[in-house]
Amino acid sequence: GANCTIVCGSTVGPFAFVGAGAVINRDVPAHALMVGVPARRVGWMSRHGERLALPPSGEGVAACPATGERYRLAGDTLALLD
């Protein structure tokens, strides 16, 4: 995101999104959507840049609205199924 700050030593995983003005002060998992100061995870993104709609329980399977690719969320890890 524009004007975001990533503190030294923090790693941003592949396909992660960081909102404008966010401050990243710890590692960001792959596909995470991070916003705020300090940044917190508010959702998950597909590898095509689409926000994934996961079940209210927070774990389960979601499909990318653009491509139909399916992802499984277990704990803090999002994995591509297709």
C-alpha cells in the first residue's frame, strides 16, 4: 500500500496485501490482507487479487470470485487446493 511502513526484519509473504499507511511490525503470512497501525490481518486474498469470503467460523474452504480457484484456511495458513 501507499506510504506503508515495513519494519526491518519483517517478511511479507507472497500474494499478501498491505493497506495504505499500514505499519507492518511482524511477519505477514502468504495471502493475508493487512491494514492499520500496527497492521492486523482483516482477511485473505487470492493470488489474483480478489478478497476471499470465508465461513464465519474462520476456517474452511473459499473460492476466488474471479477464477473459481479454491483455497483452504486452517489456523493461520491459507493453501491453494486446485
